[in-house]
Amino acid sequence: MKYKFLILCCFAVQISLAQTWLPSTSSVTFKTKMLGVSVDGSLKGMRTSLKFANNEPISLSATVDSKSVNTSNSLRDKHLSEKEEFFQPDIYPNIAMSSISIEKVSEGKYTGVFKLTIKSVTKNVKIPFTFTEENNKAQLKSSFSIDRNDWGFGGNTPGMSDNVKISILLNLTKS
């Protein structure tokens, strides 16, 4: 009888530690400046791998489809897709990020160190994010900036800002 109780307790602990969150919707947006004018864009096709323990994120990775770049300007989008100094989706179809470490800062707030790969360059980036949950639904949100030059992105394009602000939103449902 004690043996059965021990197995039942272990099973209950394991169930309470392993949560499965499934992505329902996502968005990746970016913002930079060109000749002082704000340029907003988005990327679609996010695929994720998420691991949680005790309802805390412990491992996150994601990719987005670089071919999906959309700035609401077809000429700019063509330029961003075809020019060697930009996305080149036929050669580099995905932009990827994968957590190396995640640290809880406070309730619902985290800082992760992520490997961020754009084209053939991978750099470690410290990224703040939040994880909030309510009624079996949750959101992972992040907003951070990168220097495009660290990835050799954009070349020496005159008038292009070095700073690119990236925002990520991932809506999740508990399974």
C-alpha cells in the first residue's frame, strides 16, 4: 500500500511540474529609421519550442520565415528580400533564436540570453520578456533592440539607422 501511495505522489508531482503551452497566435514586428523616417515591418511564420517547469519558462526557441517580411511597401519588401546585404530568404529562409539561459527577475518578468541568428551570423543577446497567465491562456511578450551591424545586416546603406527595435508577442493556450 505504501508503494502505491509513493507512486501516486510521484505521478502527481510530475503532472504538476510539466505544463504544456501551445502557441495560438504570434507576431514579430520591427521598427527602424531610414533617413529619419520610421520604417515598421513584420515577419510571419513563427514556429516555437517551449518548455516550462512549475509554470515558469525554462527553454524557449523560435524561428520566423524571412521570406514573409512586410513593410507595407512592395518595392522596399522586394529590396529587403533580394539584396545581398538584407534577408536573402532563398539562402537564409529563417531567422532563429534559442535560449541559452533564462533568469526570473520578478513575478512574470524574465531575462534570457538567446542565440539570435540572422542570415549566417549568430550572436548572444540578452532579451527581457514577460510571461503572464490567466484562465488557461498566457502571453509571452518581449521588446528589445539590436544593432543591425552586429549581423552585417543592411551593409553601408546610407541613412539607415543602426538601431532596430524588435517586438515579439506569443499567445498561448494550456493543453
